[in-house]
Amino acid sequence: MASLMELVDRVNRGETIDSEMLRVYQGSANSAEKFLAHHAQAMLDLRRAHQHILQSLEAIDYSDQKVLNQFISVSGFLGLSDGRAQPLIRFGGSAIARREYALGLEAIQNGISYDLRHGGAYAADRENGQFVAIQYDRAALGIGWSSGEVRKWNNKQTRIAYVVSSLADDEECARAVRSFARHHDATRFKLHVYSTEAGVRRDRQQFGQTSYSLSSARRGAQTLESLSRQKVETWVGPTEGDLVAAAKALANQLIEDRVDVVIFDARQADSIAAVVAQWDVARVKANLCRRSPLYASGLSIIIYTDRVRFDSDKDYWAGRGVDSKFVLEGIDIDEDFGPVPQRAAYGIPEQAMVLATSSADLDRTICEEFIDTIIHLLRAHPHAVYLLIGEGELSWQKRKFESAGVGKRVGYAGRRKDLPAFLRIADVYLAEFPGSSAAGVLQAMAVEKPVVTMHWGESPEQSQAAAFVETEHTVGGRDPATYLERVSRMIRDSAYRQKLGRAMRARVEEHFAYSQTARHIEQLCERLIQQTGDGRGEQFTLRADDSRPMAEAA
């Protein structure tokens, strides 16, 4: 017979056990045994209740908000964040079918936002993204916004609207806006910036969000001031009404500003941008995709900043008749990266040799050979410490560092909004393998950090870092020993390290500056405007009551 601790451990891992096995301990004279047995029983009962509530929601097509709230509460208590998004989005679709558009949009935004904050397992799936897009498209069709006029303007300068969810000084969208404002060709293009304020608390809120962000006026004061100096007009969405009112306000403003091209730098968690992307607000509508696209059917083009994601999706868009392009998001070398971080603030000795790696998806890009290489480096250089910067589930990596006896010299900085400034804390940047983060490598190069890369394979994910730093600075042939030797030389030779860092910075200035990114985006805008008379690819026809997934509705 299993011991009580074995039973409790199985329950804590989410396994289902026979309740009779706990009953023998529930009447125990030992208070600790009685506590553990009853708590384990409660968890089992809650999981059963969780499944029954989910089945009850399915039976009524997720249409009861009170029962949905019960499901969310139980999910939160059980720590089941992965299953939260789907019921919320299904409820949102049901509300949209009843023409409760604001309620439906708020519920969907809640589900996607929560999912993205907890790893994005739901939002990362293309089929789920398609289903969400169908709900947004149905809402856009049902709301029935129209400008009431035919777009006949002929602007002397091409007017580009750059739409973001918010303007927060330390976030990548705001940095991109500042860079584009600084480097776009103001003689040929007139830039307007719009913030939907999708995450801000609204006066008319029918479905509360799990968290709210501060307004752009409070989070993006420096960005707004920078745009004002560049004479770029900005518009911040109203929060007095609901999401439907905010979407209409944005659409009306785009028409009033006689915009030619709209670039939506937003994800599906921004229901305002997703709905407006379906409406006829400009000749060209583009989605700047950083991780996952909007999938809105009214878009002219999807512009990817991630080569790996672009290669994964390009055949899908080609099959839909929608244009897709990859544009490397370069580094704005004119940006003020801020002060150098103080090592003492992070418990790092001033004389330590700091090695660093940064990625938004560390658990996917790091392999066991890379961790072994880091362990060898730390053992060979007792004054070295290693920083992992970014997101990812790193439990096995932590265990390996601990078992190797170097765990205390490994730090986990988590996701940093102040990159590349934070990378100044490092002496050497180590591009992970087999894959590597393009952003991390370029940001390190921009702040004059020597970068060591491995050309692991021919796929873009495994070779892009090598392309950034050139062949002479890249280890080829899947050779961790040479990688280890290259890093060790940099650790020992400060003059070589500084020389290589300067070369990296010069290479960014010559080949990967944001000015080149701006030129590529401008060229795409001009080409698409010229093509608007030739049709814009396949458009999906949706009924206002169509709540089926896209795979079924197509």
C-alpha cells in the first residue's frame, strides 16, 4: 500500500487516485496526516468539479457568464492556467453571436492576454489564432462601422499610421516607434502614431480583465515627448466608453487623418486593433508580426521580424493569397540605451567575468551541449559568472548547473525591458545553440560586446547569429570544444575582447542599423500602394453568426 506522502505527491502532480486510499488517513489521530489526507481529497474533488463545470459550459456553448466565472476561479485555485484561454474565447464568440460585441471582445481579450502572460501556449497555436481571428472578424462585421465616404484623397506625402497597443517607454513597440520616427524619410512620408490603449481600464467594462496597464501618458511620457520633437502626430485612444466605442474612434481618426497605410504593431490581445484591421480604413493594412500574427482577413501583408517564424508561416500565407515578408528589425544606434547597470545591485563582484545569453524562448533554443559548454567554462574560470536573460522553463538546466557545482555562479535575470542597456553588464555575449536569438545577438553587438556564435545547421534559426557576426568570428561544424576555446581566449585577453567588441558595433552600424529597417518598410508600403488597383489577395467572407473555427468555415 502506498504511503500518505506518496499519495499526496501523486495528487500534487495532477494524477488521479482512488479516494479510498486516502480515507484510511482521514480519521488518523495524527493531525498532520489528517490535514494532508483531507487536503489531497479536496484537490481531487476540485479537479472533478473543474471537469464538470467545463462540461456544463460546453453543453450550453459557453454562454453563461456566472458559470464561466466559477470555472475561472477553480482553475486559478488549481493553478491550471493552460486551460483558461479556450473557455473565455468560446464565451466571447457566443456573446458576439448574441450581438453583445463589447462583452465578447472583452472576454476574448482577457483570455488571450492571460495566456500570453503565462507562456502563450494557446495563442502560439496557429489553429487557435485562426479561431480567434474569426471571432474578431464576426464582431467587426456585426458592429458594421463605415466611414460613410469613399476614400478619394491624394496625399502629397504617403501617410503612414503606426498603430500600437500602448506607448510604454521601456517596451519594444515604443522603441520601434521612436526609431521609425527618427529614421523614416520625412520628405516622402508623413508618420502618425496611434495607441489603442487596449489594456487600460475603461469606464464601461462588462468583463473585467485580469490586469490593467497604466495609460500611455503615464507610461510613455518620454516616447510622446520624442515623437513631439520629431513633429510626429500622436493619438491616444479614449477610455470613456467600451471597446466597441474605442474601435470606432480609432477607425474614424484614421479616416480623418486621410491615412494611406496602416501598420498594426499589435497582437491578438489587442481586440481594438484586431477589429479595426478588418475595416476599410486605408488602402493598405499591414501587421508587423513580432511573435504571432493577427490573422485578420482584411490585411494586405504580414511583415515578420522573426526569420524563423516567417519561414514557418510563409507557405500558409501564400496559400491564402496574402503577401508576407521578412524585415530584420535592426538596432537604432542613435537610441540612448541608458546608464551602465551597477553590478553590485545584482550581487555580481566588480572583478567577475560576466558571460550572458538572452532570448525570449530559452528552453527552446538551448540544448544540453550548450549547458555542458557553460559548465566547462565556469569550472575553467573560477572568476566567471553566467547570466541567462529572458523567458523559458529552465528547470532541467538549473538542476544540471546545481549538480555540476556551479549553480551559485549562474543568474536568471528573467525578461528585461531595458535591453540592450542591461547587456552592458556583460563582458562576453554567448549566442546559444542549436538555435539563437537574433535580437539578443544584435543588441549585444550594438553595445560593443564581443559575441561568440555557433553555426549549428543551415536552418535560419541555427545560422542567423553566424550571419550577423561574420564567418571569422563563428564556430562551425557543431564543435563545442572550439566554442569553449574561443570564449576562453576572450576571457583571458582583454585587448582582444575590446577590439572584437568595437568590430561588432561597427558591423551593426554598417549592416543592421534601424535606418535600413525603415527603408525596407517604406519600400514595402510604396509597392503595396502601387498594387492596390490589382486586388489584395484572398478575402474571407463571414456571416455575423458564424462561430465555427476557421478550418471549418473556410
